[in-house]
Amino acid sequence: MFDFFRNKTQPDKVLNSKIIDVLKTVSDPELPVNIYDLGLIYEICQAGSGSIIIRMTLTAPACPVAGTLPAIVEKSVTSLDEVDHCKVELVWDPPWTREKISEEGKLELDMY
């Protein structure tokens, strides 16, 4: 079995940008904003050639998509030609707050 959590590095800028673009296609079902601009993605790491680790959270621990959203993220990221494996680690620390929403997300949510 592949050990995703050993020898983590940052993906190169091109791959990181592609991963972010794919993550921006995944929306939170309760808010009309993608998971990246909501600030749910805490870390994107590479663990060897073609293997990606995503550390993310949800807006609340009792979020109804807690059981399905990580799999959607994994499938979305592995749709990239450069990615063979993706592992999503769901974390709760630090807890998500509205301050994590990007400027683009705040505009979409009309938070100004």
C-alpha cells in the first residue's frame, strides 16, 4: 500500500494551479461557492510522482456531506492526467471560520 503521508512536498506551480482549478469546480452543496474559495482546503501536498494529499475541512463537523465530499474531491483531483492517486485528509483543527473565505468567495456570497 502506498504511504501517502511520507515525504510530502509542494507540487510544482503548474500542477498546483491545475489542482486549484479542479477544486474550484467542486461546490459546497449548502453555499453557492466552491470549496477552495470557501477556504475549506488547508493544504495541497505531493507524496511522490502522481500522488496528491489534500488536507481539508468542512464548514461544520455535522456537515451532511462529510461522508461524500472527500470522495468527490479525490475523484476531481485524480481526473488530472498528472495525478494517479489522491488522498483527502479531513481535519477539524483549525476549525473553519468565515474569515477563511477568499475575496472571490466573499463577492459571490455578497458579504461586503
